[in-house]
Amino acid sequence: MHELSLLENVRTILEEHARSQHFQIVDTITLEIGALSCVELDALRFAFEAVMKDSLAEHAELTFKRIEGQGRCFECGQLTPMRELYDVCVHCGHFRLEILSGLEMKITELKVR
Amino acid sequence: MCGICGCGDSGQSGKWVPVKSVNLSPLISYPLHHHGEESIDKSRLIQMEVDLLSKNDAYATKNRHYFQQHGVFVLNLVSSPGAGKTTLLVETIKVLKDVFPIAVIEGDQQTQHDADRIRATGVRALQINTGRACHLDAQGIGEAVIQLGIENNSFLAIENVGNLVCPSAFDLGEAHKVVVLSVTEGDDKPLKYADMFYAADVMIINKIDLLPYVDFDVARCIAFAQQVNPSIHILELSATKGDNFDEWTNWLRSSMQKAIKSHAP
């Protein structure tokens, strides 16, 4: 359940931004989560309420932007979709892939007042 | 008069403007209202790009800098519970403790048992009990390093909490994550727990002396690990019986020499 630690980090980031950017309440938090990243969206949703309790984001809505996984094959050089870290190239079947996207875990937008 | 706030003003616009509902208590929801020019919705959007691991990564960078400055070669050992991390460390210390200084940070949810086993070999060890937490983090390691007092040009082993999931995400400032997989587990673990095998630079297949008694296909396991992480370095050994142990200690010696060399002015 490392999602709990990640959300504690989110809470700290919100508190820091509230001081530097002068807001008191967070209404919406948008996270960009890659399909190959190590977080479970359901676990994030589950832990969110507990972690944000008594914070400036106590009633905030959590929304996700899912980023698809994509790799470049070292063998044939083509781009290939990736749903898992162990996926092989859809063009030539080789498994040496450079991951270009899908590992993201970021806060990208806040709606605040 | 407004029935909620009691103000007698009908507003410059002459009508009430409901803005949105906010929960003033968990049970009651009031519509807010405002009047004319005062009625600007203060909500605004802030765009940002902040990694969810940014706090941990900042501490990890600080740790890594400290380790490089002091020639400390650091390994972060990860595995499921019972793969043999502590035994691997105890046997490693026996071989190398007179070659260079060694210190160990032990992570477990509870007990001092592992640190006691390490201390019995004569090297310094610090136990971190993570309580409910399922992994070590870089901030905790930074504090442990100060508490432990690590010598220059030494080897620091961090034994993470036995867990093949959560520790994969948390950089501690180590030179390498080393994942230990024992042959009493399934040979498909690299696929089942791909995040960890992707994050690790080295995989140790431990307890190979038990291969005749278990249904573990080493070649299949290696193929799976390379499918997740084509550049992973693989060692096969038995920590208790000593099979192939030299290969591991030689790898450690040469990695140590590189760390010391890069530290030297």
C-alpha cells in the first residue's frame, strides 16, 4: 500500500503550494498516471479520503488522466504500445523496448480557491 | 431577506445567485450565494508538473550525493519475505569484513531480530521498524546514516522490508537495487512482480542448492527477468551452502573499488 505514502506526499505538496500561491481550499486534484506506473488507481481512491482528512483538500475531488504506455523497439526501431512492463514489440516480437511513456505519476492540475 | 446569511441586501443585480454547494459539516449542505460584483467565483486552476515521488526523490538525491562524497557503496536489497536477504548479508560480511568497512541498515515492520543477526558478525547495524509501513524511504535512510556513523570508503547494505511491491518505487540513494529471488518461490515472479524486476539492476537467484528438490526452472526465470529488464545482471548462488558465492563477493569487491576510485580526488 505505497499509495498511502504517495498521497501523503501529495498532501505536503498541496500545503506548500497553498502557502506560496495563496489558496485555502482545494476542490479538484488531477493526477497524471501512466499505465506502466506502479500505482493502483483503486488504491489511490481508497486511501485518498483518509489521507486528506482535516486538510485543505478534505472535500476535494480526485480525477485521473491516464497515460498509455508506449515503447520503442531496439530491434526494429518501431513504436509499440505497452500495457505491461514485460510486453514485447507488436511488430517483431522482440522484448528489448525503451519505454517512452507510461511511467508517469504526477500532479498536473489543481482547482483551488 | 436572505434566509441563510440574514443580510437584507437584495444585491446590485437584484437577485440571488447560487454559486455552488459546499459542505459546512458532513451532514448539512448549504447553497452559497453572493451579490453582484462581490459574486466573483474565487476558484482558479493551477497547472503544475510535480512527481508524486518528488519528496522521496529529493531526499534520495541528497543521500546519493553524501554516499558519493564519502566513497560509500550502497546496495538496497529487496525480495519477498524469506528469500534469504539476511543470510546473504551475514555470509557476505563473513567473507568481506576484513577487506573493507561494512555497515547495515535493516528494515522490518517489527523486531530487532535481523539487526541482532548482523551485529553478531561484528559489524554495525541499525534496525528501522517501519510499523505499518511497507517500505523504507529515503528520508528514513538519511536519518539512519547519521545515527549509524558510516565510515568513508565502506560498503553499506540496506535490507528493505520483505515485499516485492512497494519498495520498487522508493529510491533510497543506493547505487543498485538488488532483488533476491529464492528457488523455493515461483520462477515466474519476475513477471508477476514486474515493477521490482524493472527497478533492480541485479537479480540474485538464491538457494540453488535446493534446485533438485523444487520445481523451479532457472532458464525460464532468467528469460522472464530479461523480458522485463534486458540489462539486469544475474547471479545464481546459495548463501547457506556457498555455491557460486565467490561470483557475488567478487562483483561486490570490484563495485567497491569503482566507488572508492570515483571518490578519490
